[in-house]
Amino acid sequence: MSRPGFLLSAWPWRSAAYLLTGAVTGVATLLGIVTVAAVCGALAIVLVGLPMLVVVALSGIPVAWAERRRVRLIDSNPVSSRHQVPAAPGLWAWLTTRLREQATWRELGYALLLAGLLWPVDALVITVALLLPLSMVATPLLMATVGDGHEAKVLKQWPVTTWPTAFGVAVLGLLLMGLCAYVLGVTAGARAELARLLIASREGELGAKVVELARSRVRLVDAFEAERRRIERDLHDGAQQRLVALTLALGLARLDAPPGPLAEQLTKAHQEAGKALAELRELIHGIHPKVLTDYGLQAAESDAADRCVVPVDVDLELPGRPTRAVESAAYFVVCEALANVAKHSGADGAQVRGGHRGGRLFLEVRDDGCGGADPSVGSGLTGLADRVSVLDGRLALTSPPGGPTLLRVEFPCELTKGADRSA
């Protein structure tokens, strides 16, 4: 309603439709309740006790069902139901579930409120905020048709006998219609919020938002890993190949050059190109190692252990491969942990253990160093925890002063033996 184009949009008319259908639904609900009460009164000898209570209690369910669909006229967010799914099939299980739910009685209360109070309010607002301005706008038309150009009555109460007065009333009706559009919007919004409060499932809406948040987080992780692999592939197939060709060309030129300053410059250029190629290969390996893509987490962890300056014993048994996102996160967590061991622990050796059990991938990195690891001193542990939590994993660290240090991470995942490893 705060947008400048509200008056020219469909929302005022949607608000009017919501209130109009609310009045109609309220009248129908009132007639239904009166009919049920009359039938129950006529059959009071048969419908006593629990049967009568069942009939009355369940009368709010169809009203709430209709209201949840009517709210879509003015609210793009769906109104979820509070009802639970019966534990067993059959009418008896459905009845017992519904009668034990708080939602059934809340919907009955909403039905009674709609039949007794809300629909007259809807009808009054529609009459005042819509029919009155429309009748004023239609005054010239009424004067030309019904009054034969001589007289027209606004709401059959106030006579208008001249054309200037008729057009003036029409202009006033247009201005009043613009004001009443906001009245319709406010009233419809308040009515919808009241209905949502009584018949909507806050837990269901919160659960849906949590599910969507988790899905969006997984999509972001997938996009990040796909971009990482694309950069690694472009560097490997593009820049690295060009640098290899340059190194070969400089080596051949150095062999063909006669001894002298030119040969010395070519030798230096060849050495620098070799260093650049080695640094590029390290960069590519750090972005996304090819051994991880081709051979899996076991081979990649063994490769990382061989590259570590501290002797590392690897014992990782996996009957399959996890999803790409989990596999990549597990690899980089172990690499970062081994880097911390090499930089800060002063350890003589480290061990990497892991496996898959109970639907979870677990990894342990242990070292015999000085211990005392603290996330607040910039050891990279906060980044590790963030990387693990993105995939609903858990990280636990035990590092008393004097050592040893044990880092354990777990990821919920299933292992696959085929090519389908989508996250």
C-alpha cells in the first residue's frame, strides 16, 4: 500500500473481492450453523453426547479450508494448515486425530467469529467504501438514463437536478474512491492477518522457511564448488599449458643460443618460467586438486599427507564416494588441519583417520604437538567450523596445553559407487 502505484494496481479490487467473498462466506457459514443446530435439535434424542460434539466441532474445518484459499487474493504467502496427518488410515483415525487437535477447535472458533461478527463488518466496509463512491461516480449516468436528464438521486436519498452538480458529485466520488481504496486494503489486510493468526500453522511456515533456507544454502555451496572446478579446469587447460609451452620454447632457445649475455638472459628467463609453472601448479592444486576429482577422498588425503612437512599416517576406509560438496569440504578441512599442525603444533607426527558409519562421514586429525589450539588467535579453526556447518556437519576440537590435539569432523551423507554424486 505504500507504493505509488497502489491505486492503479489490482490490489484494491482484490481487497474488495476478499471482503465481498468474506461476507458471502460468513452468511453461508451462519446458515450452515443454524441448519446444523436445527438438525441437531430435531434429532436430539439420537445425537446426544459425543456424536453431537463431533458434528459441531468439525463444522469449522470446511470454513477454514475456504479461508486459506481466500487469503491468496491479498497475500502471496500460502496459509498452511495446523492439522496433523492421521497415524492410521480410516475414518475413525481421522476423527480421533481431528478431535484431539487444538487446530480443530481454533477453526471452530474462527467459524463462529465469522458467522457472528466478521461478515457484517465485511459487508459494511464493502457498502461504505465501494458502493457509495461508485454510486456517486455513476450520478451523471443515472441522470441521463433513469432521470431522463432532469434528476438523479445519490443512494436514493440526495437529489441532483443539474448537470454541473452531477459531474461535481462524480468527481467527488472519484476522490472518495481513491481514499476508500486504502480503507479496503487496510481492512482486508487486518482480516487476513486475523485469519492467519487463528487458522495458520506458524510451525509449518517456519519449517517451510527453514527448508527453503537449507535448500538455498546447498545451492550456494554447489555453485561455489562448480565455480571452483571451472577455475581449476581453465587454469589447468589454459594458463598452465601456455606456460609449459613458453618454458619449452625458452629451453630450446637457450640451447640454440651461443654463449654470452643472451644465453645467460635466456637461462634466467627459463628458470623464472619454471618457478612460475611450479607456483601455478600449486595454485591449481589448492583450488581443487585433480586427484580429488579423479580418484576420490582417500587418494586426495594421501596426497595431502605426502605434501605435509610433518610425517602423517593416513587410515581412511570408504566403501564409496560422498557428494561432491561433502568430499571437497572434507578434503579442505583436513588440508587446513594439517597446515595448522605444520605451522603451530611443533609435532613430530600426525594421523588422519576416518570412515563412514550410520549415514555420517567422520574424519579425525590427531597430532602429538604442544596443543593449546585457540580459535581466537587466527589458527583457521573458525573458518573450518564455518565450512563444516554449511553442510550441517559438526566439528569438535580437543587441544589441552601440552597436547595432544584431536580434531574431529562429521558430515551427514550417503556414499555412492556410481557417477551420480550430486549434492
